[in-house]
Amino acid sequence: MFVCVVSRPCAWVIGGKDRSKVADRRSVVVRHSARARGADPWSRLSMADKAVVEASVLAALKSPVVLDVRDPNEVAQGKGGPPDSVPGAVHVPLNMEGVPQSERATTPDEFVEKLKSAGVTLDKNTVYVTHCGAGGRGGKAAAILKELGYEAYNGGGPKHVAESLGL
């Protein structure tokens, strides 16, 4: 039997062969997911590890590598801007094939492979600033990098990053 507490305090995912059964006193239906199983790679990190960093912290960084983890359509639409994108940022979408993180969490290995494909060579002496449209996926990407031992900050959206870094 598998029992796991999920986001709502009164909901538990229960099951043996069928892990989609849900029992709670409000009859809330919660789909069993990687997050419910605890497979979420950043679930062990606190909210502070995923929070958008203050402008003063970003401004003090020396030559950070900026990683834009938005999906291509969000970049094209300028989500989180202006600016539409941060000058010099490397575009590395966090989502796998456009599927939201809530449906399919990107693993650390998958994210590292995406970084390599985008031409990013991870270096323990380099500081990374991640961003998406507002900070959700940016926080997840920063948390993955932190978990792997890199110095990384969630910059929130492109406007906050560009303004904070003076770009």
C-alpha cells in the first residue's frame, strides 16, 4: 500500500494497484502524480530556496550566466517583460516538450542534458540566475542547480533580472 500526503492538508492518495483513488473528508479528487510520490526533484528544498531573490542580491553578482527557462511561445510573447528577453540570456526551457511542471516534473538529469544541448557548460565557479515569466519555473530550475551543487538564484521574470543586473 502507498500512502502520501499531498498539497491539501486533508487529502491522501491511497492505492495498491490503482493509485488514483483519493480519500479525504471534503471529497477532493487529487490525481496521483510524481509530486505526490515525492519524485519532485526540488520538493526537499524550502520555499526560500525557490523564492525570487531581491534586486540587491542580483546586482551584487559578478558576471552571472542568465538562464531563461520559459517555453519558446512565452519568449515570443514577451511573458514577464518588458524586456521580452534579458540580453545575453541562454534560452533553456525547463518544461519537457511543453508539458507543464505540474504534469511532468523535469528531473535534474534532464535539465542538465537540456543545458548541454543549449551550449551551457556547468561550472562550480560560475553563478547562475534563472528566470521564467514570474519565478515559478525559475525557482524550480534554480533549486535543481542548487541541489547539484551550483550557486544559483531565481531571478523571477525578465524585467526583474534586467533591471537588477543593469541590462
